[in-house]
Amino acid sequence: MSNWWKERIVYQIYPRSFADTNGDGIGDIPGIIAHLDELKDLGVGIIWLSPVYRSPGADNGYDISDYRDIAPEFGTMADMDALIQEAGKRDIKLVMDLVINHTSDQHAWFQSSRDKNSPYRDYYIWRPGKNGGPPNNWTSFFAEDCWEYDKKSGEYYLHLFAKEQPDLNYDNPQVLDEIKGIMRFWLHKGIAGFRCDVINIIYKSSLEDGKKRLALTGSEYYISQPGTHKILQELRRDVLSQYDCFAVGETVFVTPQMGKDLCDKSRGELDMIFSFEHMETDQYIVKWFKRRFHAGRFVKTIAKWQQALEWNANYLENHDQPRSVSRFGDADKYWAHSAKMLCTMLMTLRGTPYVYQGQEIGMTNFDYTNMEQIQDVESHNVNKLAKKLHIPAFYRWRMIKKSSRDNARTPMQWHTGKNAGFTTGKPWLAINHNYTRINMAAQMNDPDSVRSFYKTMIALRAGNDVLKLGSFRLISATRRLFIYERELDGRIYRVILSFSKKACKAPCDGILLLSNYPRDTYDGTLSPYEAVVVDKGDRQ
Ligand code: TEU
Ligand code: CA
């Protein structure tokens, strides 16, 4: 089987915010089908679809109540089958989100497990309280306690995310059998793999008290445990290896060594992982305490992962992160140039590039002014917690505005018409007012647009083995410049990226392959946020 997932680029769709076809204000599967031609035109080879399974939506689909059904707001199973088929016709593969650390509390398994005598009791992690409180001192990802007391059973259940997301118990072999069945169900339908949600924390090796931490007390007992490796090997052996598919893991708090282990070919666990270290370079410990973006810290971290892993899942955005142009570029004066520079980096690093919906038109962070406009459960929990800690309202809003996941979840900006063309109804989450300036229609036919640049870069990578398969060599990573080379069979390309608002010097001989400014040759001086790729020819 070929490694087609190394050759293609992935486009992530967050269905709720993509395109609404029935006027209920929520994006849906028919909306995705309606835009497949645009994705094909962009050069997309794989779609990663954020969850569309049946779900009460406490965490926008990351709380699944039926893994074999589609949430009615997104459509029907017939719509889903049509999507797989229509994408297939265009040679676009579909990857589903596999959320198996937890289910929804509305899942039939969980509802049944609330009864102590149920055969499903052991599907989840139930424990009696200790000294009148929860079973241990762990804390959750979403700024809550991670144990919820259930009156009906007189015990607590573990939830590392929201209380509507109880964690599954992987000490019970039946749970893994269920997961295998679900995976086969979707692979049979013709999907091409999975993006595995928080996959490196699924196995909990102990439930004792953890070392007190500012965030995630208890995490030493669940981050990348041997039990998780065992599960992943079993899923590969019994399921993934039977299909032409790939698995990318979302892995939190991974070190390069953990990443290497998870992607080690001889162990056969995952094909690649999303790591987070580069996304954490503009924060202190937790993302709510943002520090000033420092390009040097950022690109040094990217280079470190490029060097450590044989193959990376490269990304600058997803549905949990603020928009990259607002965060790592300049959303004002150099909006287009910095968006194109970031695109150049994404498409020329070694690994599979992931583009998040809207990134290809340079969508920016939201322009909200208050908490009422926010939908995300995580933001609301953090607000509640900060309020309890007597943090003043203006400061809470400042924290949330910068880091809220809703920054990336505002609806797609398709054109200048009503609601940016996203819906004819009331959008579930407010649309950014800048849609009259930043939208797909305006960029589709403008050869100088951010989207056209993405299209060019994707095509360049697709037809170029040096960019696809060449080795990575770091030349320099400073607060202004990120310079590296890709080499294959002696052919060398040098990529020079400026993160500076001023002109910078970086001499290099060779033939200019491309720049995000209009120029025919490279004279060694970069304009603000300029990106150039220089073909240095064959090594002598
Ligand atoms: O995210 C896991 C995760 O750890 C974070 O990125 C998290 O969303 C949070 O922002 C930390 O501050 C995955 C999904 O991508 C996310 O949407 C889900 O909410 C979460 O798992 C639970 O399923
Ligand atoms: Ca809809």
C-alpha cells in the first residue's frame, strides 16, 4: 500500500461552521457536498471531518451519544454516504474524528452504567468518594473537577473533559471491542482513516492522587502510558492494518520521545501525530495566560520537531486554536503577506500539511466584545472558575478573547451577501464583521489572493518530490527569520521566511522558485513577512 497520506494535503472541516443549507443556522453535510468542487480546486486530497455523529452537543460533537448515527442537525446517514461518494468521485478521501477517550453522558452505555448492576457499569470509571469528597485530587482539561457525583449510583465517575463527557474504562476489554466495531463500521463505508482525539491519554494506569499542578493534576497517570501503546498496537493489528487507511493522533503534552514511540513503524501504532509544543510557545503554562508571540521561540520549536520525528502532522490552526494570521502573523497591515508567508512554511516543512477551514482565505480571530457572544463550554467554564477566584471581569474577558476556541469557530465567510453566505437563518455563532473584506468569492478569482496563493503552494508541493519527501535541515531560527533547506537526491531548496515587519537580509544564490511578493529574482533582501523558496540546484 502506498503512503498516499504523505503526498496529499488535509483540509479540516468543522461542520457546524462550514455551510448551512436548510436555514437552521448550523452547517450541515449537504453544505459540505455543495462545496466539494471548491476544495478540489484548491488541491485538497483528504478531508478530516470533525465529529458529525449523534451528539447532544455539550462540546460540539466531541461528546458522542451514538457512534453509528449522524446528528440530525448535520443530516442523515444517507447524506453521509453521499458525502463519501461525492468526495470519492473527486478523488478526495475522508477521515473521521475518532473520539474514544470519552462518550457523551447521553450515550446508552453510560445511561445504563449508572445502574451498579448493569453489564455496562465497567465501561466507565466509577469510584466511591473519599473523605466526603471525590476519589482523588485530579483536575480536568476544562477548568472543572474531573469527578462528578451521580446520585443514582451513589458514586463518582471520571471525566477528564466536561462532566457531559465521561471517560471510558480501557481496563475493560469489552470497551476496546466496541471501538473496533465502530472503526470497522466506518472503514466499511469507505472512509480513509481516523484523526484520533486525545489518543495518548486514553489509558489510566492508576487513580491515586497526583502531584499538585497548576494544570492537570494527575496527568502523570495517563499521559502516554504503556497501556495506551498496547491499545494502539491492538487497533492497528486487528483493524487499521486490514484497510488502506491512516491514523493521525491528537496527542497532548507529548515530548519528541513520546511522539517517536507513538509513530514508531515497528510498533505500528500511529502514522503521525499532532503535537502542541509550538502552539504553547505564546503562553505561560496554560493557554489563558498568553505571552507575547516571539517568532524565535515558535520556529525553534517547529525545527526541533522537524528534526526529531521522521514525519510530522504539520498544522498552524484547528478548531481549538486561535487563527494563525492573528496569532503568528499580522492581521492588520501585513494581513495578506503574513498569511501567505505562514502558508509557505506549512507547505514546505517536511510532513503532511493540515489546513483548517477558512485558513486558506486568511480568516482572523473573532471580533466579539462580550461573553454572551461565546458558545464554547471551555470558555464558559474558565470564566466561571476565574470569577470564583475574584478575577475582575475586564481581565477575564481579555484572557478569553485571546484564547477562546470560538476564535476559530466563527462561520465560514463565503461571500459579501447576507450572513457571509453561511446561512439564510440565524448563525449559531456570530460571523466576523470583516466578511465583506475577507471572503471566498472575492478571493476565488483574484490571482493575488491568499487563497490563490494556497492553491499555488499546494500544487507546487503536489508536483515536487523535494518538497514532499526531501529531508529537513535547519539553517537558522531567530526572532526575525526562519531558514531551512529541503534536500532530495542532492537537489536542494532553501526556504527563507520573514516574521518581521521590517526588511531583512538573508543572502542566498540560486533560482527563485517563488515569493509572496511580485519579484523575478532574489537579491538577498526580504520585504516584511516575505517568504522565498530558492532552488540551489544540485549539490556539487
Ligand atoms: O482537544 C483536546 C485538547 O486537549 C485541547 O486542545 C483542548 O480542546 C483545549 O483547548 C485545551 O485547552 C480535543 C478536541 O480537539 C476538542 O475539540 C475537544 O473538546 C476535546 O478533545 C475533548 O474531546
Ligand atoms: Ca443546517
